Amino acid sequence: MKKTKTLQCPHGSLNHYDVSECLLSCLNAREHEVITRRYGLHGGKKDTLEQIGRDHTITRERVRQIERASIAKIKRLQNYRETLSVLIADIDRTTARYGGIIADHHLISEILKKTKGTSEEQETVRIRNRLVFLLREFAGDILHFKSEGRVHTGAWSRDKKRFETLEATLKQIEDLFEKHGKPAVPSEIAKMCGISPDAVSAYLHLSKNITQNPFGMWGFHKWSEIRPRRMGDRIYLVIKNAGLPLHYREIANRISHYYGKRAHPPTVHNELIASPLFVLVGRGLYGLSEFGYTKGTVKEVVERVLLKAGIPLSRDDIVERVRKERIVARSTILLALNSNNHVLKVGKDVYKYVAPF
């Protein structure tokens, strides 16, 4: 390929905007517009060939020709690879951290985490679109890319041989999940298969059969703890992740936040009441039965505490034990204690359970 002019760009601290603008500087106005609109480089949506063609009164095929010719024109620049050196070095560091191979979407996410700029949505989209443009059109000339396959997403690596063992490694990790039988974090899987947690994380992102839930746990798409389909499953995961009882309105708010779809408090409340998985432990507060909570009124909990103890207990001891199951005021517990026909006072502030006749 015959090389053309040299780009006059600063090097060493280029961001994705500077790199892409530098590369596009060799194009004429129409070429620049076609590339910018096709890749959404200004932060908007990506325009179709038809939309661009209609604006310029040319065919879709002609727009495609201009697009491909523009990319080829950039690649004929004498130092276009040098212009990409900072980005390539960043990709190398990121890929090395994750064991030498990384999913395309994972790489984009990791690089964007380090990108400085505003937090405005349009600016974030613009930075991402420019990074995708640079990766798709130019990084493949320097690094190796493997297209999406049956069991894996698109992947990048400096060493092409890493692709040869990709499917076998994914199969090994999936077999471990099948054996484990429940969601896990990368460090748990790393202990099972003997590779670093970062490398495991890379393969988890590469798998098309495994994904992550909003709470950082990984597992198969089909598992309800990974992709919950019912409201009850979402409620369960929110409370389990919190590790403590929550008010039903707070549960609804968290479901809306984590799953991107509004959960109505009355709907959540009805599910909490109906399911044996959840236990009312206070005014509007619900915990999981697997946390050790059991259903029943405060009076019934007092009876259960004394029955389980098998010996008389002091008033303070009863209050303490009941509070492990219910989030209620001390006065509420004392009222349930003193008005209970199955509880007998056997000493100063000491009580025992009395079985009904």
C-alpha cells in the first residue's frame, strides 16, 4: 500500500477524541461527515447508509464506497500506527492484566473506566463511539481479533495462539459452574481451576452462556439468581444482597434501580405477604426465612424462644433473643410477654413456657 502524507499530531497523552480527530483530519468534508455519522462520533446515534445517502442525494452503495475509501485513505498515512500507539499500549496493559485475552465489550468497558471527561450522557456516548471506531477499524491491523463464535463473544489478544484454547477453557469453567450449582464470584472459580481471578473474570466476560447479575455474582443465564424472571426472585435477591431486613418500599426502590424497570410497592408488598420465603420482622420490614426468621406474631416468637430454650429465661434475655427475629420496640416485646397465657412468671423478671392444656 502506497503511503501518503504524515499526520502532524502530538503524541504521548492523546485521548480517544484527539486520536480520532487527528486521523480524520486527512479527509475532505464529505468523507469526514460520512465517517462521523456512520460511527456516531459526535455522541449521537449512528446513521444508516440510507439516511446519509438521502441527505447527499447518493445511493447507499455510494455511501458505503465513501466509507471504505475513507478508512483506506487513513491507513495510507505514513504514521497512522504511531498515532494509535497510546491506545495500543493501553490495550496491551489491559489485556495482560486479564491473562492475555479479553472480550471486546470487556476491553471497551475497562478502557472507558480510565477515560477522563465529563459524566454527561452524550459525552460518554461520544467517547465510547470513538473508542469503538478506533478498535473496529484500526486496532485489528496491530492486534489479533477473533470474531464472535458459538460459545464466545468477540475477543482481542496480542498472541493469536490464545484463541486456540478459548473454547476448551470456557468449557472447563462452565463445567465448574455446573458442579458448583450456584452463582459465584471470580475468586471462587479461580480457586477451583487454578488460574488468577482476573483471568477467570476475562473468560466469564467471553462466555455467551454465563453472565453477571447486578450484585457481582456470575452464573448461567438460565439461573433465576442471575436472570430473575419473577418478581419474587428479584425480591429475594435484593434482600439476600442487603444481608438484612428491608422495608417493602425500599425493596421496590432497589428492584427499580438494579433491574431498570419500575417496581410498584403494592405489588412488592403482595408478593412478600404471599411467599413463605419472606418473613415480616417489623413494621413493613421483611427478611428471608433462610436468615433464620420464622413467621408469626411477636407473642408467638416469645413462646418459641422460651420453648426452644427449655429453661426459664430472664426478661432481658427474652428481649434480646426476640430482637434477633423481630425489629420491634422493647415495650412491644414486654407487652407480648406479660399478656401471654402460655408464659408463666417464676421469679423476679424470670419467665418460662407453659404448654397449653
